[in-house]
Amino acid sequence: MSAAEPHNVAVAREYFVRADQGRPDVLDLLHEDAEIYFPKFGIGSGRESLLEMVRGFQSSLESIRHDYDTFNVIAAGDNVVVEGTSGGRMSGKSWKGGTTPGGRFCNVFRFRDGKIASLHIYLDPDYLGEDDLRFRWGRKRSW
């Protein structure tokens, strides 16, 4: 384990806490030129691209909370991978990872100088499972 790994894991965890609370100081955890990837958003460059991505949810996302205690965290050098679940409300409906189709995610963080240099978020942005056409195996599956 490198000396930076515990710090990087703590910063990744703090990212989720601040993001869930809607705190603007979440940007302080990112390098100024951080790369942000989110499905259907694509790749953004710079801290502000995180806010640009979040604005896509502004009219519909009411709340979100990641399940910090059940994270599966893998740290290797400058990389931290966090797999987990989240729950929340969007457009008046709730989701809960493990119970509903949406809410499972995997984030890949790359660090430079103790800050997040790259954040790639992998999940289905259809949190509420409303995209019926893409439930190719039906809805009677375990989530």
C-alpha cells in the first residue's frame, strides 16, 4: 500500500458526503483541470464540469444519499474504485439500490497531488427504471 492510498480513500469518501449534502466545497476536492465522466453527459474538463453535470438533474433530483457503510473500495496507487448503492427521490418517486432497478454505481477516481484529477462515474442514469424498452430481460429480476 502506498502512503497516499489512505488519504485518497478518505478524499473519495468525503466526495460522496459533500456531493450528497449539495455542498459547493465538493469542488475543493478536485484539481482545477479534473476530468469528469458521466453516462450521457460525456467527458467534461475542469472543476466546473462537475457542476455542469449535476445541473442536468436540477429540475428532477430531490435528494440522494450514497450508502457509505457498504462501499466496496479498492485502492491501488493513485487510483480508488468505489462500488456501491444509493437511494433518493427524483420527480416525486424514490429509488434504492438493491431494491429498485436504479441505484448501483461504480466510481473510478484518479488522484494527483492529493486531489481528484479524474472522476469517472459508471451507472444507469435511469434511476427510476422508467426506460421500459431497455429492460431486455424483464423486470422480474433481483436488483
